[in-house]
Amino acid sequence: MANKMVKVTLTKSTIGASPKQKKVVEALGLKKMQKSVELIDNEATRGAIAKVAHLVTVEEL
């Protein structure tokens, strides 16, 4: 069975975000605005996305 994937895009700046949120964004692999990464859709990824949901957009692939 193929793993489900999600596409995460950084849509808002991390300026003004807490240091913890900045680390979560970096851990997701996002470095610049409007850049996207494709990640495996699992509980750990969903938890990290939930922490910074106001900074990113998510698309299911």
C-alpha cells in the first residue's frame, strides 16, 4: 500500500512567531515563504502541522 502524502506550503512569515513555532517550521523542511515540501501523512507530521496551522497551507496528494 502506498503511503499517503501531504504538500505543506509556508504561506505566512515566521517573523513574530514564537521560537518553538520557528523550530517546528524548520523541522517540517520549510525555509522560505511560498516554498513547499511533500511529507508522509502520519500522526507526527499532522501534529507538527497543527502547531503551525496558522502559518502553512496543506494539500492532500
